[in-house]
Amino acid sequence: MAWLFIVILLILLWVVSLCKILHASRSPSKVAFISNGEAVFHKRNILLVMAHPDDESMFFSPTVIYLASRLHSIHILCMSIGNADGKGSIRKEELYQACAVLKVPVQQVKILDHPELQDGFDKMWSRNLLARIIEQEISSHGIDLIITFDNYGVSGHRNHCDVHQGIWFRKLFVAFSSYTYVNTLRKISP
Ligand SMILES: [Zn+2]
């Protein structure tokens, strides 16, 4: 009977955790307030998580431009330098240049070159590793909102899908998280 009790307890814990996370994702940010002269809205501390340099321009530039125009603080975490064709160092610099145009401060852009997170359709990225890296970024910068790929990785690239899964991996197993997860603008409109 003890095992049955443990199973029920685990299910209850999981349900409570899920409810907590879903409730948090619907709650407004309590971080700060900014007045733009006409309306008062919540300032978000946002983390854009992507797989390769150029993802920001190909998939997220309208989102980033809009968020920057609303004075939200945007951090970018790029999980690789995009070295599939041996042009990683060039692509890395291009990302910094793109961020200057998108008005994301360079000190808020982190580009990783981890041996287990290399660019490629045939490279499987550990969700556990991704979750740990993302967790560290959230803690370091007080992130309360994450933007990333949908479950198809937008374009279907395997690395994009792994990033999505890494975030969900973290979301499902951290019970009392205070950040929210979205991949659309609907939940961040003032
Ligand atoms: Zn990509």
C-alpha cells in the first residue's frame, strides 16, 4: 500500500505544481512600472532563448523590436555560435551587430559555444543541460518572461525543437517558479 500512497502523493504534487505554473503564467508581472506618458504598464525582464545566430533576425525581430519600443528589458541567450559550416565566429559577430540594430544592449547578449550544443540537424541537445543553463540565466537576471520557439521549432530545425523542449523540461519539474513562458505576444500586451 505504501507504493500506492507514494504514487498518489506524486500525482497530487504534480497537479499542484502545474496549477501553480499555469496561474503564474496568467498573472501580471510585479517587477516594475513605467509610464510612457499616456498609460502605465508593467516592465518585463525578458529572456529570448534561441539556438543559432540569425534566429533573432529570421524569427523574432518583430517581437524584439516591439518589446524594446515598450522599454522592456531584453536578454538574449543563444545556445550556439552556429558553426555547422565553420562560420561560427562570423555569425557570432553578426548577432552582436543585429542586436545593436534591435536595441538589445550587448552586455545582455550571451552566445554559448558548448561542446555538447553544436549546430547541426544531426546534433541532439540534452534537454537537461539546456534546462540547467536556462535556469542559471533566469536566476542571474531575474527573468520573469521567456520567449522561444514553438514545439515545431518554427522551422522544424532539430536544435530549435530541443531548445523548446529544454524550456518545457525546466518548466514541468520546477514547482514554484515565478517566471512565465510564452511564444506569442498575446500575454505581454499592456
Ligand atoms: Zn536556428
